[in-house]
Amino acid sequence: MKKKLSAGVVGWPVKHSISPVLHRFWLETNKLYGDYALFSVMPNNFNAFMKSLPHKNIRGLNITLPYKQEVLKFCDSIDDAATRAGAVNTIVVNHDRKLLGTNTDIYGFVQNFKSQYPQWSPNSSPVAVIGSGGAARAVVIGLQDYLNVKNIKLFNRSKNRALSLAEDLGGFITVLDLDQLSSELSDVSMLINATNLGMSGQNKLNIDITNLSQECIVYDIVYSPLETRLLEAARSQGNPTVDGLGMLLYQAQPGFECWFGIKPTVTDSLKEHVLSALAK
């Protein structure tokens, strides 16, 4: 009898996760005998859950909040992406039942952008990034390591957190207060919101982007709503835009390929399927 391939996502809470929707879509479209499960694990049970993982019939996991840092200690090895990010969002259980940790948020951010602007170059212009959390860290790494960006302006309410991120990652990163944003936008080639501000149920992102050049790309990693107020404002003044849905979809590709042996594709039908689930 053919063995069922299994993977899943672990977090607390985790019922909001959209990962099962997209992984099950790929399983079905690729006609694979497998499943993708939700593991809702309370913090006091996380250690026991992770220690039992090598003994479960499971190929790997996505890791979501609040465990992206805590899971590092359970990995037998982590790759360069996870080391740079200081966080793991994907685990692969190899044939020796060892746990290999990686971070695919960087890949997701870069691939989403390249899928829409494959020829883009910063041309020595700075890129503006809003945020200093885990997503902002992945964005900055993606810019530095894969998009050849040498000059980053990092905006955040808490300058200390942003300064810590800049010190960790190195390179030419100028840390600025979010209140300074509008006066610092005239020379940037891309503006990226790497926070959850503007997401459904979160606080609004109240910024003035009228000083952007018309060629500047505006990228919002938020995907619910798909058309954020930031993207709406950018489009209304003629700026090219990138929404956050593709980052969500592309970051799932490497894990699925490792677990199930097929690299899935990000298609319009997948996007429609996920957007339909988000609308419920």
C-alpha cells in the first residue's frame, strides 16, 4: 500500500493559517497522496511536540508565531537563510529523521518581486523599508543578498529595534524615525511596508507618499486586504505596485518541494483559490 505523505503547520493560535488551503491545493492539482495538517500547540506543550517530531510519520512543518525563534534549538542543522534571519519557518525531516531548519520568507519576498519585475535594478538608489520585526529582517536580507541593494533606509517607530536589526545584518542601513518618512522618499527606487500595519484587524499605516518619484515601486507585504490603503494611494498617483499575496504563496514553494518531491507552481488559479478562502 502506498504510504501517505504528510506535513503541516504548527503555531498558537494556528486556526487562522492559510497554509493548509494552498498546500492542499497543490497536493490535489499534482495528484499526490498526502495531507497537510494544522497543529495547534500551546506553549507549554511545544517542547514535547518538537521532541516527538522525528518519531512521527511526517515529512516536515511550517512554523508560525510564536515559535519561529524557539524552534531553532530543536533543529539538528539550519541553513544560511535561517542563520541570517535568526528564525526558522520551515522544517524538513530528512531520511535519518534529523530536523533541518530554513527560512523561506526571504525566498518568498524575492520571488514575488522578481515574478513581476524581473529586470529591476536599484541603480544605486536607496530602498525604503518600514518595520523592524521578523518580516522586515527577511525583506532586508532579500534586498541585500538577492536584489543587489546597497543602500537601505529603515523606518520604524522604535529606533532601538531598528538599530539592532541594522547592526545584526550589516551593510549600509540608515535608521530613521517613521515620522521622517515623507521627507526621505524623493530618491528611493522602492518603498516596502514590512509590517502588519494596514492588515485587516490591525492599526492603519498612516503615511504620506506624495514625494515618491513616479517610477518608484511600492510593495506591501500585507495580503488581507489585497488592496491596502498604501497600494491604493500608490496606484492613484501612478506608482507601480506589488501586493503581499505572492510572498505568501512563493514562501510555501520550497517546503512543499522538500516534503512531497515536486516543485509546485504559483498560478492564477491558486491565487483565486486562496483569495476565496481569505474572503470567508
